[in-house]
Amino acid sequence: MSTKQSDHQALYRKYRPNAWDEVLGQDHVVKALTGAIAQGKIAHAYLFAGSRGTGKTSIARIFARVIGTSDTDLNEIDAASNRGIDDVRALRESVQTLPFESPYKVYIIDEVHMLTKEAFNALLKTLEEPPHFVIFILATTELNKVPETIVSRCQTFTFKKPTQTILKELVLDVARREGYKIDPASAELVALLGDGSFRDTHGVLQKVLSSTEGKTVTPDEVERITGAPKTVLVNDLLVGAATGDTERALQAIRTARDENVDMKTFAKLLLRKMRAALLMRFDAGYASRMAEEFTEEDAGFLKKLAGDKTARLTSDTVIAFLDAHDRIGSSAIPELPLELAVIQLVEKK
């Protein structure tokens, strides 16, 4: 059913994985957990670490369900809002009571790094000697903020960011199931805007689907709805950087700034095209895969640029903008790293 009709449930919740075979991009975690369950070697405490939207809580729920824990005996706690010692003391009392109807009581503590020092100390005592029927699953986006004393008492699993390919396939699948037609280039752009997060990718897609006229999604609509940089701006910056047309490149950056474009996204889209043009110069087979990543118009533009022997499409050019991308978040002026990259290329000429 379309999200524009009666079903307004968030896509991330609607398509949250409910079984091991629905989990994407975390094969190493699934394999380890299913193996432990099969061998009856279930630990009393697990620590799931990884960036937001990578499936930590979803896998924790699947794990609890597979080992026979009912909703009654599954407890989810947000440490961001229950972070004090009194909250943990209440938790310590709760774990002493037997499960209502399951072999295990499972406690999922999300954003566990938000606990206070005193709360961590109180939790440590419970982790050291938990009742045999209690399993803790701690989840965090900032492992470095979790005390080593806590980490050492848990089996730790590091969750990977899903690849661009995984997110693109997710977008294509969900859009199809929602009754929309989305071309590969549009799905690629939505996946890129999702920035390595299942949750964010679902969010971007939901915004696009709910605002699209009709049932067909095009790259132009994705740009319009999400506020992503217009193709012409990315192409102008790329051509300006590759041909030494500093004025054209800097004007593209200024226009993007004036249109309130996120500079990190701008740089990411630039790097994606810069990489494609560079690869076409050195990998004859890459051109055949262009249709899966770009529109026909963009593919033609990149092939032409790659074939221009005077264009400075080198590894140094890519490295300059990779450095700019990494510096954008810490720059007082977001567009400055991109401007400096353009100027540095001219200075090296």
C-alpha cells in the first residue's frame, strides 16, 4: 500500500528485519549469533557497537525472539533518558524476578554510552553476577565512551555501515513493494543521501515517495524533494576542477552555498562522478556498468569528460577533494575546503 494513502507507518519500521534472513550487511554478526544459539553457548551480555541505523536494535530483537523470549520478558531501555544511578538500581531489582513466560529475560539497553559514571558502576555489579536467566544486550554508537570494565564483561560485535550497493538494492526493493517505479540512478542517489544508514535511507525514500507526483521517481524529483545538489552544479564543479576553469568551479560552489546545499553531500556527489570518470580512463569494462549508477545524460557527460585527454583527471585531483570532504565537518566555513581544493589544483599546475 502506498505511503500516500492510509498507511503512514514509517518505512523503517514497516520494513525492519524480523528474521535472520532479512538482515542486510551484517553477515558476520548473524553467523556468530546463530552459531552460538545452535551450540547452546549463549552469553549473558552482548555489546553491539556501530553507527546509527545499522541494525543493532533490530538484531537484538531477533536474537531475543529466536531464543524464546516473549514481548512480556523483553525490556528495552533508552539510556539517553534513563541514565542515572536510580534508573540502574531499578534495573538491578527488576533482573532478580523470574521471567513471566520465557526461558530468558532480555534487556536491550540502547545508547548505553549515555549512562553516568555512577550508573555504569552500578550496572557493572549486575553484569558481573547476573541471574542465569538474564541476558543483556547493550547497544552504542560511541564505543569509546563505554568503560573498559563494561566492555570486558561483554561479547562485543562491531556493526558495519551498509555498502552503497546494499542500500541501493534496499531502495529498489522497498519502492517496488510500495508500488512505485524508481530507476537505478534515482535509487543510487537516495542510497547516497542515506549516508550509510538503513534508517536514514528509509527516511529519505519515504520523503521522496510521499512527495512524488504519480508512481514514477526520477533523479530530478529526488534532487527537488531532498534538496540534493542539482546535477548541473556538480557537473560544473567537476568540469571546472578537471579543466582548470577556476571561475566555473568556484561559481558552482558559491551557487550551492546560496541554495543552502549541504557541502558534505555536494562533495560526496562530486567524488562519485570524479571516480567514475577516472575509472573509465583505466578500466574499459567500467563504462558498461554506468547505466546502473547514472542517468543516460550523466553517463554521456562522464564518458566525454573521461575521453578528454587534456582534462586533469588524476589521482591527485581525487585526493584533493577527498581531503576537502573530510575537512568540511570541522571547517568554520563549510564551503572553504572545496574552494581550497580548487585553488590548490590551479597552484599545482
